Amino acid sequence: MAFQLSSGGDDLDENHEINVTPFIDVMLVLLIIFMVAAPLSTVDVNVDLPASTAQPQQRPDKPLFLTIKPDLTLALGEAPIEKTSVSAALDAATGGDRDQRIYVRADKVVSYGDVMETMNLLRSAGYLKIGLVGMEIGAPSGTPASAAPAPASAAGSRP
């Protein structure tokens, strides 16, 4: 009994598949390089801001507050007013002095658009000196900032 173990040729069959293992190794090495290099490439920008020599504005004895409530109604001081009568109410409260600063304060839930609409009402009434009132960080809830609010010009109140 005779056996033939080979077909007689020393030729090997060609493999037509891609060997993916070296490709995966290269990709893992690149991934590690980028993971190490990415944090090194981000740089914090150190900026020394100039100090301001401006003195904080003194708060008037009786500031005039225009309040925008959560239901979008307006109040001048403690008295509720209609949006249509803002000009007349301000003229009565200021004695017609359009150079007096009006402080606008709004509830947290009032949208930016509604605040801008109110500022446009003030601008159309001729009151161009507007201050925005905010809460001082760390102050108890319900108390306004101790310094005078930052003024906002009527030109900055354009939509």
C-alpha cells in the first residue's frame, strides 16, 4: 500500500486576504501618541487684565426702579403701571428730568427679549440713562447689589 502525501508540487497556495493585525497595531500606537500629545498642546492663555481706577458710582438717595415681574407686568417703584403709560408715569416720577437714571430690574424667569422690550420703551420715552440691577454674589436672596448697577446706554439696547 502506497500513500502519496503531497500532490508533488512545492508551490504554496496564495492567500488573498489582508493581514489586519499590523494595521491595528499601528492604529493603537497612533491613538496612544495622540492621547499623550493632545493635553500637552492645549495652553491656557494667561492675561493680566488692567485694573480700573474708576470709582463706583454713588447710589442715589431714592433710586427709581422699573421692575419687570414674572408675569411681565411693570411696576415703577412699588406702583404697578401699564406698558402703554410708561412715559407718563416716568415723567410724573422724575418731574420731566430725562437725565435721571432709571434702574431696571427683572425677575430671573423674565426672558432677555422682554427686558430689551422694556428698555426700548424707556428709550422711546426719552430716558437714555438706564442701569441694570443684579444680585451681588454671596448676598442674601432678595437684596440688591450694594454697588450702583452698571449703566447701560440706550444705544446698547437695540435688538
